[in-house]
Amino acid sequence: MSLSERVRLFAPRVGALLLAGALTGGCDRTSGNVVRIGVAGSFSDPIGLPMQQAAELAAEEINADGGVNGQRLELVLRDDYSDPDSAVFVAGDLYNSGVSAVVGHLFSGMTLAAAPVYNGGDDPVVAISPSSSSPEVSGAGDYTFRICPSDLAHGTALAHWVRDRLHLRRGAVLYLNDEYGRGIRQTFVTEYTRLGGVLQAVYPYLGERPDVGPYLDRLAKGDAPEFIVVAGNRSEAEEIIGQARKRGLTMPVLGGDGLEGIQEAGALAEGVYLSSPYFPSIPSAPNRRFVEAFRRKYPSAGMPNQPAAAAYDAVYLLRDVIAKVGGGRAAVRGALASVGSVAPPHEGVTGTVAFDGNGDVPNQSVYIGLVRSGAVEVVNGATAPRSTE
């Protein structure tokens, strides 16, 4: 889920963490009738817990179906507590634990902090993030993959939705002044104006509860915009919508995947559009089966989110790869890199997984959802079109 977080990145010291791992060599880690895969994320975070649950569901299903070529799949779970320093130590622990690959981390800050560990030493290990959407992840290393589009895809998708489907001609953008907000702002503004749209204002803000009253006062005067894009996170969007409604600004509000969960805000969120690479209401057969299985296993957990769906896909993808080439880390990396090019793409809950040379999935869909009656519905079951430029 893709997902936004404002975690300060730093350059971790990884030499000591890799010392023991450098001695392990390129052995096949499927010995002892067990295949081990690491799962690393912020499981103590409400967004991250479904990731752990979905990975465990996938492993349970795989083992019930005979495992990986008859070998039992075992998950090695590690919580990074949404802390870059913890993510580095988790990565070092998993690096030295004998896992064939890692599913993780949840947030981009943790993925980028841990990437030098996974990519280092004499026996690097693949890490597939389900939801780290920062553009910087593309350059994190040859052993870093992800199953979600970059943040930059959301602005483009929203721009096409506004112009091609809603046919709105003029609007305004309020953006969180960090990497995530600026990324969505940049791509939305570029694509929307290319499509002939006019932006009356593009305003930055800071903080979880920003005071954007002066901006909204200007928008309320004269020819009000037909829509507002909030390029930020749920808490900020709720605050901005509340301030806008008090000023009589009732036009549609749109945002990226940072608005995940906004439907829980009740009437305030009614009519909000948000983009995401996954919604539990996607009407595909694989997704329906996944959602039903998730709800059966975790009846009190609510609906699965994007990190859950992508973690589920990642575990099954690794099952297929290891069954084909064994558990050696270099072999796993080579087989993963070929998915969607030399080898067929993986058809999963989140759609078609096909990696490019950076370990990204550039052709994965970005869906547009609409909040109705406290739930998010995929609008017309359709994906927003991509730019051809």
C-alpha cells in the first residue's frame, strides 16, 4: 500500500551485521524438509498486522496443499516497529537466519534502511516489499523487489480519473510538503494540465492537522474549484475536508493511498475518491477467494488491506520460485527477476505481477475507489488509465 510515512532515513552501518552472513555461502536453504521465508514489517501497527495475518494464511494454505515440493513452509516473523534502526537489526537477523527470501518491509523508510543489509555481503537475500511505494525503492539494490506501484503512479491515475471520467475542468491541490505529497502533486499537476485541465491553486501544508483555512478562504471566494486533491494522509485529509465543508466547499475530494481507512470517518468521508493498487472489493476471482479465506481465518480483523493482499501474493510467488529453482538465494533472485519477462508473470490477488529491471511492477493497476456508506467501492470495477508518455 502503497502507503505514506514520514520516517527520517539514515545510512545504516551494516558491516558487523553482515560478518556472520558472509560465511554462509550460497547453500540451498530447503534442507531438513523445511523451507524458511522471513516476513518483516510493522506488525504492531494496525496497517501492518494484516500483512502478517495474510502471510500466515498463505503459508497455512501452501502447507495444507503439500508445501513446497513436499517440504513444509515456515515463516520467520520479525517486527520492525516502524523504526529504521530496528529495521536494520531485523534485516541482519533474517540475513543470518537461513531464510531463502524475505517478504518485507511494510513502509518505505524501513525498506530503504534495511536494503543495504539484504543487498550486502557474500550471500545477499531477496526482500520483496508488499507496500513500499517510495520512488527511491527502485534504486535500492538488485535484491530489492516490491509488489506495488510507485507513489508517482497515483498522481497520474487521479489526473486521468478527474479529466476522463469525472470531466472536471478546474481544481486545486493541497499537498503535504514531504516526499510522498510532493510526488503525487508533481505527477498529478503534470498529467492533469497535459490533459487540458486548469489548476486554480497548488498549496503546501505541514502537520497531521494542518490549518489550511487561509487557502480555503481564497478558494471559497469567486469561482470555486470543481474538485480538491489532497496529496497527503488520512488524518490531514479529514481535517482539510472538515475545514472545507465549514466554508461551504462541497466539491469532490480526491487523494492517493495515503487516505487508506478514511471511510471510517463516517459522513465526513462520504463521496471521497482515493487511489490504491488494491481494494478488497476488486471483483476478480482470486481476490474474492482471498477475501473469503481471510475473513474466515480472522473474523474479527475486518477486511484485508493492500499490504495484506500483496504479502499473500509474495508468499505464493516465492513458493512457486523456490519449487522451481530451490532455496539458494542467488537462484531465487534470478528466478524472481525473470518473472514477467523470461518467465510468465505471476497472477495474484493484486493482479499481474511482472518485474522490470529495477524489481518494480510498472504495469500493475492503480484502482480508484469511492467512499459510499462507510465502505470503499471500486468505481465501475475499472482501473484508472496510465499516461502513455
